[in-house]
Amino acid sequence: MTANRPLGTTHDGKRLYRRVYDDVARRIGSGEWKPHDRLPSVRLLAAQFGMNRLTVMRAYRMLEEEGKIYAREKSGYYVSPASGGAAPAFSDSDFPASPPFLRDSLTEIQRLPVDYQFSQAMIDPNLLPNLFLSEYVKKVFDIYPKLMGTYSDVQGDGELRQALARYLADNAKIPLEASDLVITTGAQQAIDLLARLYVRPMDAILVERPTYSAALDIFRQQGARFLSVDIAPDGYDLNRVEELMALHKPRIFYLNPTFHNPTGHTVPAPQRKKLVELAERYRCLLIEDDSFHEMYFDAPPPPPFLAYDTGGWVVHLRSFSKYVSPGLRICAVAGAPQVMKPFLTAKSLADNGAPLVNQKIFLHYFESERVRRHLDKLRIALQVRKEIMEEELAAAPWTWVSPQGGLNLWLKLPSGLSAEALLEASLERSVSFVPGLICDPQRERGSWIRVSYSFVGEEKLREGARRLAELANRLLE
């Protein structure tokens, strides 16, 4: 029988308001929120923590009494200039506090319960081959009756690596063998392992601006110092890239150049070749996150950076599970032996190999003709949903560049409308999106948002996008 816990406490006995207090105080102490920065509204924090606004207000008042924050009438709460630089050891337990940079800003938003989920860059489960996959589950266990009692090779299942090496060789013109690949549990695990291998506190690394927010959080956890390179519809300013490489000697450049997350831009082929040459000249490892390569509309994207690499300065991350079954978490990592050998060691220490059952199920579906038909239908469905969202969003005065693939729109808000104000209002109408601030390594772009058109059905997509446009117009009145 479970003992009753006091009203207003969590399962670990901590008072609810202290969860908010600890989180805010830690972020101030780590320097994430600086003096005079505006803090999230009471309404927004209450939604994020899933608690009453009065509980959040109690935490804010306690912080204000201690001089860590201050209030402005009709404006909100701000970080006090006298707040200090160390997070307080305010806890009901004796456990060590978590590291101040250990955050996942994107997941915090995606966990908010809403009816119109535009923060998830995932595909609607109704568009995935669920019925076919269930057939392959049975088939796999018939072929491999002892599958559940076997570990995968740390490098990944040999049959799967052979199949993916053939696919990359045929479709991307990359001469790969099975021995050149490592299978990871999704692209995010690969990013995390590479960060642990190549990033030390205060190391300079190049990142796009904006970029995938979870990758930024991973690199922050390692103490990286960001050098940002703007990404535009026509790619990068390569003169700026070379200037940063020559001056700062960054160890890595993390990039997402194909149907970029969040902007949807695709870097043209001539720039890819030139950037590989710069990486070799300045000894900067390019981490190419290619999670959306197959999700194009009219024409396939240019070959990956790895196709131009002759000196071993590119490591290629190709995620496959997103458009088949996200739960399988299949990513192939390819690179030169001097990169892959330590990467394999790091992988073995992390999990001793990705789940074998997942790899075998994916293998047998991936090698079937069904996957080709599925991809053809999926591209059409995603393009239709993109056009539905664009049609509804056109009712508000924001701007965007229509992508030729991927899952997202990157909206520039009109003057006078902040992403924070729009998010607060949209959550009340059960609509979520990703504020551009968390995608910006400099945390300055508060006038952009990312909306994903891929996760909800067409009817809900139309209604949710209409709500979002109406809210934007209302806030501008």
C-alpha cells in the first residue's frame, strides 16, 4: 500500500513550488539567464511544469524576497543584477544537484499537453506503415527464433550495415562498406557521443544559426563555446566560415544542411564541396546531420558532404527511422577510420550496442519494395500538409521561405509580436510551436518560430494553423 504524501508535494517529497524555485535559481546561477533578462511568465511556467499558477507565483515571490529577481508592473519578472553567479543549494534531498547545463529545451515544450501539436518535427503515425511493420515483426522472429536472447554487435547488425552501405553507395554515390558504418540509437545519440569525444569545456565549435536546439543543449552540456554561421536559402557565407576557421581553429562544425531544421533550407552542391575543402585545410571535423534526406517534394537534394570528402574530415549521420517508425531509432554513422574507431569505443561504453530486434525489423522492411511505395506516398502527403499550413498561415502578416522538403516552416514574426507572447496565447488555445530563441546559439532571435506541419492530421492541421494566425492578428491589434 502506498503511503499518502502531503498535499502540494511531488513523489520525492519536494514541495511543488520548490521545483520551480530550484529550476529558476539554477538557470540564473549558471548564467543562462543574465541580469535584467525577462523571465518566463507565470502562465508559461505553470504550463511547462503542469501545475497551478499560484504555485509558480509562490516560487517567484520567494525568489523576489531573496533579491534574485525583481518585478516590473504589468511587465513581469526579471533577473536581479545582484543575483550572484552561483546556483543556491536549496534542496529537500541530499542528492547532488544536476549540472546547470543539463537541459532539453525542445522536449520541455513538446511535453506540454495540447490538441494542435506543431512543436513535434515527427510524422503523423497515421502516415507510417504500422500494419506492414507488424507483419515484419512476426517474420523476423520466424527467421531468427533466438533473437531475443542475443546481443547486437556493438558496431550494429552486420546484415543491416551491409544493406545501408549498399543504399548509400547506390543513392548518394558514396563508396561505403559495412565495416565503415556504426548503427546508433537515433541521430541524437550519435551527436551526444561525438560531443563527448571532440568537445571539451570552452572549446570553440561552429554551429549554424539557427540550428537544431537539442544539439545546442548537448554541446552546452560539454561546455562548448559557440561560433555561429548564419544559414540562408542559398547556404552559408563561406568567407565568414573560412574567417572563423582560420581565427578560432574550431574542432567541429555541426551542420544540418539538407532540409535544415528549423529553416528548411538546403545547402547547394558547390558550397558542400567548398566547405569540405575548408574543413580539410583548417582541420575541422564536419558533423553532417542528415535526418530528412529522403523527405523531398519535387527533386532529390544534392549529395551529402561525405560524397565530397577525400581527407576524412566528414562524419555523416543518416537517420532512417523517422519516416518508417521513430520508435525503432535507427541511424547509420559513417566516417573515416580515425573517427569511427574512437566513436565505436564510446558507443560500446554507452550501451554495448543498439537493440538487435529493432535493427532486424527495420532491415527486412527497408529491403522490401513496400518501403519505396511508402516513401512515394509519404512525400505527397507531406507536401499536401505543408501547403495546407501555408494556406492558413497566409492570413497573418508573417513571412517564410517555402521549403522543398522536410517537416518544418520557419516563420519571421511581424514587428510588434514576440514569440513568447504568441506562445502564451497559443497554449491557452491548445496550440504549440517551437520559439526560435531555443534554436539560436546566441539566444537572441525572439522574433522567429518553428511550426511543424507533419505531426497532425489534415483537418486538425488546418484548424490549428487557423487558430495560430488568428491569435497573431489579435495580438497585433
